[in-house]
Amino acid sequence: MNIYRHEFLTRIRSVAIWSVSIAALIFVFTSISTGFTEKAELLNQMMANFPPQLLQAFGMTEMDFSSILGYFGLIFLFCQICLGIQAANYGFGLVSIEESEFTADFLLAKPVNRSFILTAKLLSAFTSLTITNAVVWASTFFFLSVYDTGTGYDVNTLVILLASITVFQLVFLGLGVFISLLVKRVRSVTPFSMALVFGTYTFNAFSGMLGEKSLDLLTPFKHFDPNFIVKNSNWDWPLVAISIGFIVVTIPASYWLYNRRNIPSAV
């Protein structure tokens, strides 16, 4: 548990920054939602004049600005990008930080096996992500209730939308750990995490623009499309199953790679 506590405490400042930043993002966007909902018909007409490919690229197809929940579907896409970068950062840094700082040999000298170490690290990262997740839930319900203009929203749909965060985070956490163990060394986690998140988001954009459904299989942004969830009050389960498959494959594979990895020594 010392490993778990140490990992969590070293990450607590990052958790606070990410949580406050995403909460601020939700506040800023919901605070201007009144102008959108009051002019919903005008906005819908304006959106109808945009090329469908452009709207699909930015996840703005079939959006209903007349309700605050429909408007929140757009906000949630930006939240997903932030949540994905945070989870990928933690995934890429989970093992690589000791290797880049040449402190891994000190950690591995402890009387515990590598599987125990990786488990403690993963649990710590998941706890950190869960705290951010909780802040997103609390800030979403609070700000939507404050800035709701009386149109109301379906709470069950909002719960289904927010419940997708946990699986979404785990996908990028698992991919981050797995990829970091495939490469020789990760000197900086930021370029890797940004490339992973915006790369998968690009797949989502091109999938809509080109109508190439095969790209849907590769991006969690499509698996948890906010517009689909808001419209159908459900997940797109065939695509969600692929995200769950990513988790089921990458986490055990990370254990296998970590147990066989040649860890660089400080000597």
C-alpha cells in the first residue's frame, strides 16, 4: 500500500488541476447556454446551412439547442478530450517515469513482485481519475440546475452520459500503459498522450466526414458519442463493447510486458 499511497500523493496536484479545469470548462459553457436555448430555432436553421461533413467532423449533427441537455452534448465532447488526455498522461507515465528518472531499480528492489507494483500503480491512477470523474458529475448537475432556463432535462439520460466517463478513462489509461511498454523509452508523456487522444479524435472526425464506418471501430469518441447518447438515452452497445475489449486486452497485456521488460538501471 506504500506504493499506492506514494503514487497517489505524487499525482494529487495534477488531479486538482485537471478537476478544477474541467469544472471551469463546464461552468463557462453552461453559463452561456441561455443565449443558445433562447435562440434555438435560429441556430438550428443556421446549422442546417453548414455542410453535413463539417457538422459530423465536430460532432454537431442532429443537435437540439432548445434543451440544455442537447446543448450539453457539445460541451461533453470537450470534456471527453480533457478526460482522455488526463487518463493517457497517467497511463504513459505509470511505468515510464521511473525509467526516465532511473529510479525503477530502487522500486524493483522492494520485496514485492512486478505484478503487485503495477497493480498498486493502476489502482492509484484509477483513484485519481475517479476523483476527477466525481468532480465532473458534481459540477455538471450543479451548473445544469443553475443555468436551466426551465426547459428541464432527462436526469436518466444525463446519468447514462456521465456514466460513460469511467469506461472512456480506462480505455486511454490502458492504451497509455500498453503503448509505453511497447516503446523503448518515453521521455515525455505529453507528446504521446496528445497524439493518442487527438489521433483517435481525428479518426472520429474523418469517420463522419468520409462516411468510413471502419474508423468508428478505432475511436472511443465514436463509441461514446454524446449526441447518440442524448438522442437515444442509451449507449451504442456494439461500439461500447469494442472499448471494453480495448481494456480487457491492454491491461493484461501490460502485465505481461511489464513482467518481461528490461528495466534500465541508474548504475
